[in-house]
Amino acid sequence: PDFVQLGEKAGFVKTKILATLGINSTEKIPVFCGGPDFVTALIGTNTLSVGKICDRSGSSEGINLCSDKPIQKDEFRNLPSVIPELFNVSYLLSDTGTRFTQWKNSSEWKNESYENCINYLLKNQQTEGYKIILEIANQVKIAFSKILEEQKKLLPQNSKTIPKLICTGGQAKNPSWMQFKSDVTNVELWVTNCPDAELMGN
């Protein structure tokens, strides 16, 4: 089949699906195509104008900068933005979330919430789990510094913009982790009202 565009109407919800969801409707309910979660995260965090940055975290993590040109450095990946003639420059951390989850699932915290686990680790800095989250936060600090360095080059020299990163994904739902990450990186982190900014992007 042909590709469909972002926001294009693709069809209607099937009658049996409506029944499964307990929706009684005689009208047809349209289905619109969303984008890939990466694209909708950029839209939901408003990383759509030059100099805007977001941190999208899950099993991996990507720090994304909206730029008016590709940045040709080994550590960056360049993709077209959803805004014509702009680019998304990403610094990728391939396993930050996976590494922590693997540790958690092999520990006594396996069946506990991420929030309780992080709160405990922050109060018990001699633990293996704390060492892992500190290591991850330090990796993120390096990624932030490289992206923020490029952001400075994109903004006017007299710009008073305070570096601000909008966060989305699993980590954004954990205030303690967000604060710890902000403290280690010394960067102001913001979370949208709906921490799954991908949903807002859709």
C-alpha cells in the first residue's frame, strides 16, 4: 500500500473493536495516522525551531537539537525535521534505560516501582544500583554538554537563552530521577504536563 502522511485519515474503527472497547456508537469513528514515536516526541516537546532541545528516554536515550543545518561530527546523527528545511541532530545513548532495568530486574527491587527504587538508591549511595544511576547521569552530562555547545553556535551571540531541555519518556515520569539528573548535569530539565509528550505530538 501507499505511504500515508502524518495526520491523514486512514479509515474507521471497526465495529468489533468498538464493541470490545464498550463504545456504543452508530456513527463511524475515524482513525488518523500518527507519526513514529520519535517524530511525535519532537512535536510534543516543541523541538521544532532552531536551538530547541529535548531528551527522549526509554530503553535508550536521545538528546535532540533542532538545527538549520546538519552537524557533521561522528557522535551526532542528522535527520530531517518535520519542519521543512530544518534538521534534527541527535546524540544517542544506546542503553541507559536498558542497563538500569536489567539491574533492577536482577535485584530485590524486581517487583517494586521505579520511583520507590530510585528514592531508595538516592538515600543509599553505597549500593550497586546508585553507582549505575550515577554512571548513567554522568553519560547524560557529557551528551548534554556536547549538544549545548552546538546550541550556542546556532543562537545569536547576544542570546540570553538559558539552556533548557524538555524531557519525555519513562524517566520523565519519575520526579526523583529527573531532579537527580538535573543536579548531576547542572541543566534545567522540564517535563510537559503529560510526560508522554509523544501523545501530545500525535
